Amino acid sequence: MSDEDDDRSLAEIIETNIRPWNGFWAWKDKPIGEVGAAREILGRAGLEVRDLVSRGKDDPPDCEGDIDGRRAAVEVTELVHEPTLKRSLKALKQRAAGTEPGKPEAYFVWQQTDLVQALQRRIDQKDQAKLKGGPYERYILVIPTDEMFLDASKVEKWLAGATFRSKQITDVLLGLAHEPERGGCPVFALTLCRER
């Protein structure tokens, strides 16, 4: 097999596994995508990640491993505006099929309130989970997003002073898609107020 064949195979693998819209973190093989997103975001947050593995269908959590020397449960949930994503994917599919185009692709224009509320909803949803496996010393929620109007400077400003509630989740990390001027994927650790 030549290098050209290797490159073509890799390109085909990538093409068949990514979502064509808001797809930076999306991967059709969900367990592989979750581990990849978690590893990247945890690492970009400055955490030492060892032995991170998918729990497959035996979740929650999606992944488990050694994070900064402590056994951790890691749950991954994407932040995406679902109605806008569905509309855009439908438009792309119609265009590819050569049928009458529907509405054009769209982006949701996030505002600070939208972001804070969406993050808290995800925390609330994942905070209720009955974790399998364990025991775990940490329960980390990783939230990847590839939303167009959520850039690092805006998110940093919007999250300044924001506090989120949780009961069992110990850490929440929001990871944005790659920003070349930032040298990678910006990651934000949310401030949590732990409730008992």
C-alpha cells in the first residue's frame, strides 16, 4: 500500500465519521469521539490524563480514567443548538441530493443568557446520573462545542463571574473548537457551587 493509499484511506475514514456541520467535535463512532474530546479538553485544561477509556454502553459515565492522579468519571455532552443544527443538516442533504433546496444553512446567534442557561441545563441533566463503576474521586463533565458564535473572547467575558450549581459533578470544562490565534482549542473551567 502506497502513502497515497494510506492518505486516501485516512481521508475516507474522516469523511465517513464526521458531521458536516458544527462537526469539529462530532464523531459517528460515539465512544471514540467522547474519549477523543475528553482527552483533548482535559489536556488543554492542564490536567494530566492517564488510562482514559470509554465505558461503552455501560454508562454513565462515558469514560473513566486517572485525572491528576485521582480516579475520575468523565461524562461528555455536546453543546449545540439542536433546531439550528437539524435545519442546516437538512439543507446540506437536500443540496447534495440535487433536490429543491430548503432553507440555507444557519447558525444560532448565542447571547450570554442562552449560554449560561444551556450550560446549567446540561449540568442539571448529567448531575442526576447514577454512575456505574467507581468508586470515583471526581466526576468531570466535559462540554465540547463548535458553535459559530461562541468564540473564546466572547465566552471568556460571558463566563466571568458566572456560577453554576451541581451536587455530584466536581468539575465542568467547556471546550471550544480550534482557534488558530489561540494555538488550539480554548477551554474554560466553570465555577461550581456544590450543593448537598
